[in-house]
Amino acid sequence: MSILLDHVNYIYGENTPDEKQALIDVSVEIKENEMIALVGHTGSGKSTFVQLLNGLEAPSSGTVYYQGTDISEPSFSKRELRGKVGLVFQYPEYQLFEETVIRDVQFGPKNMGFRDLDIELYSFEALKKVGIGDELLDASPLSLSGGQKRRVAIAGVLAMQPEFLILDEPAAGLDPAGKREIMELLKSLHEEKKITILFVSHSMEDVAEYAKRVLVMNEGRIVLDGRSEQIFSYQKELEQIGLGVPQSVSLVNSLKKHGWDIKGMPIKYGETVEAIYEAVTRRSGGSI
Amino acid sequence: MKKIVEIKNLVHEYARRDSEGNVAEIVRAVDSVNLEIEPGAFVAVLGANGSGKSTLAKHLNALLMPTEGTVLIDGKNTEDREKLLDIRKTAGMVFQNPDNQIVANVVEEDVAFGPENLGVPTEKLEKRVHDSLKAVDLFEERKKSPNRLSGGQKQRAAIAGILAMRSKCIILDEATAMLDPVGRKQVLQAVLELNREEHITVILITHFMEEVIEADQIFVMKQGEVVLSGTPRQVFSRKELLEECGLTLPDAARIAWGLKLKGLSVRTDVLSMQELEEELNGIGVSHGGV
């Protein structure tokens, strides 16, 4: 099960003075059960990329395959694709519009043409997954907190039973507690429900903590694609394209440069604490 | 010296309405806040979503009026209708969404909009716009359409517009939240330079702990109240209280805490990775060669 982009180009405003190539020869495969972060500065092509994944945009040239089928084929159901590849936009809470939480969440599965019983079941399940309790089902979405609204918006996409969940900056604008909540939610959806997740993020700390694979975009191209540990070993290259590495990785790199014997390439918080602790212990001959 | 901001017992309440428009409850968004800010200070306000930070900020240039209490900006009461223009000129605000704050089709016209409305004569206006664009490093972009700017550039254009009004105080209401790391750095650098070189008061409202470690003073809000204030080192020594407020420590301090909990005797009030590295080197040396 996969989404495959094969030599995809995307040009905005073709044959106008504003013509701009947003994607240049992008080939990449997103496989089953992955947890991927997509990083790149504003204008690097991330948003165009995610909109190609569920057919909201069509490539200027090249092909997008879903489960081996070219999605531009007339017989291919775009509606079904949008259910299978759920896309959560930036600040999705601005798109809540129904009078109650439950009706907002039911909107997606209703549109997919699911049976009434399924619509109800999927909506309740989705709200449970994102941690919205029964007492809020009939509340107005507008009365919820920012973090709650965002979780309702995600539930609306989950209720369509997607196999891939694509999120454009899911933690933007949230406070540290809200941010952790959303990222932990994605982690549990990935680990427990086996949903493939691709999230766009500007926070290298979140990327290090939560992603297994990282795609780095710059000027319309995917310039790096690999496991998180590999990607963050390219500190200089990432800084050159305005991204950088998590602060903790800078610290570890600097300690190593100054003669500290730190094992491996810790990128997560827990790993970093452990690796530094061991290095301090070794350095002082175990006599702390 | 006269304070640039003086807030006494500020309370702000608003009515939350249900779908039929009836008042469902009264929300106290700001609750008995007292605070003073010295001219030329760099002050940060931290707090979770919904803690009242933005409501507080909107009182600083009279976008909102107190339910109770008073707000004085450079000695002027925000409820004095005759001083309104003066207050808005003194305290300029940059909002979160870069796309909602643009009024003109050309960058330099956008920057000129504020001072022009204040009646600044043309010859002075040109110089002000020129200087302001230079100050935020946007001079090369002055003839462009604002649509062509990046998010960080748009926010800097908004800052230039405030500078061109000769404001004494800039309030950034989560103005970096929607920017990428480069844009965020550019905006912060621009306001920090203005603070250091032009002594413009900066009030930074944010969720990013790393942005506030150079502040002179931090105010932490929770449920409408200021529950903690002090220097960054004082504020970030209150780990538990910050976590109750939905906030966290800067990454360097989080790592230091992790090491301390494993039994290392390290300082936990480090604010930057550089400080933490120095601290770690100190431990290495004192035990080295045993």
C-alpha cells in the first residue's frame, strides 16, 4: 500500500508572467505504516506537495499513483481518494462550521456516502481517538479551546477512515502543552491504529522527537530523504537552506567537537539526556 | 521616570453567547492585572492559549477598553477618547497573521499608511519611510507588491509601518507564530535591534520559550491573571508552576533537569545550550582524571 510520486513537476501560472515552478522532478514513495516529517522553509513547495497527495492538485507533468493506480485515470474515484488520504490543513479549526461538534465530525463521512450506522460509529470513534469526551458532542465547536477545536478538526478527517493522514503544520500556534497533546495524538494514531502519517513542521525538535523518516524540501526539490538520525547529521546543509537541527543536536555536536566521548547520534530528548549522562560518567571515571 | 505602560487592577469581561444570541456566560479574560513597564524595556508575556495574553495586549493600544481598572500608555488613559490617536501612535501592534495587516499595493506605501494618516508632511514622510525600511532591512523590497514578500518580510513591513509613526512601543501579539524559523529569526532580530539601538519598548507575546531568554522581564499569565513575573532566570526556575500554566522550559533547562533527575549535580537554571555546555565542561573538569 503506497502513494508514489513519479517525476512530478508542478508549475503555477503556466505561460503567464507569474509562472513559477513549485515542484521540480519529485519522485518519492510513501509506504504503509510510516511516520514522516516534511520540512522546508516557506515557499519550498511543501504545501503544493501535500495537495498532490490526495489529488487536490494535479501535476503539470509526471504521475501520482495510489496503490499502483494512476490517480489521473478517469475511472479513478477522487472522492474515495480524499477519504483514504485525509488532509488536515493549517489552522483547521477555522474550518469548523457546524452547530455541534458531532455534526461537524459527521460531515466528512456523510460526504463519502457511508451508511448512517457507519457514519455514527466512525464519528464517535474518531472523537474518542482524539480525546474529546461525550460531554462535548453537542457543544458548539466555537465554544471549545484552540487545542480542542484542532482535535475536532482532525477527528473530522479521521472519521472518513483514512489510511494516510497528511497534516500541514498540525502544532502551529498552539502553546507547549497543546503542541505536545497534538503530537502525542499523532504518535498514538500511528502506533496503535497503524495509520501512515506525514506531517509538515517548522519545529526541528518535534521532527526529531516524532518522525522516523524526514523529507527535506528546498526550492521545489526533495533534497534529503532518510531516517531522522541520518538527516540531522547534515547540520551544515540544513542550516544553509534555513532549517538547522534541534538545539540538543547542536549541543551534542559541539560537545563532541570539544573532545567529549558521546556515543551514537542522539536526536530525541530522552536519548540526549541518556547519552550526555553516560559521557559525563565515563569522563569522571564513574566517580560522581 | 514616567512608565510607558501602567496597568492598574485591569479586569476585562465579555459575554459568551449561544447560537440564539443569548448570553450564556460572562468570561473574565483578564483578572485583576497590575503591571508596569519602563520605557526602553524588552518585556515578554507568556501564557497558554486562552490565558488572556492577547486580550491584555489589545488594551495597550485601546483596541479594547477595561471593564474595570485603568490602562495608562505613556501617562495617557486609554479611555480618554481625545488621546486615542496619540495612544495608537505611541503603541503599535503587530498581529499574528501576516496577510491580514496589509493595506497598500506597494511595500513603501504600506509603510507610509500610518504616518500619512497622522498628517506627517510629505517631505518628512519620505525620510521616515526610508529610515524605517532600512531599520528592518526591507529597503531593497520597497517597490515590490506586499504579496511578493515572505511571511517574515510582511511582519517586518508591519514593524516598519509602526516605526514610521515614531512609536515608542511595539507590541508583537504572537507575530512570529505563523513564520518559518528563518522568518521568526528575522523578525526577532529586527525588534531586538530597535530595542537596543533606538530604545523602543518591545512587548513580545509568544509561545516560544527560546524567544524570551533575552527579555528584561517576563510576565506569565494563567486564566487571566499574572501568576509569575521576573527575569528569565527567575521565571524559568519555576518549572512546576510553568508546567501548570501549559508552558515549558527552554530546551537547555529541560536537558539539565533530565540530567539532575538521573543524579548529576548540574545547575538547572541554564537558559541556553551555550550555558549548559559550559556547565557540563565544568563538571567534566572537576571530576576529570580521577
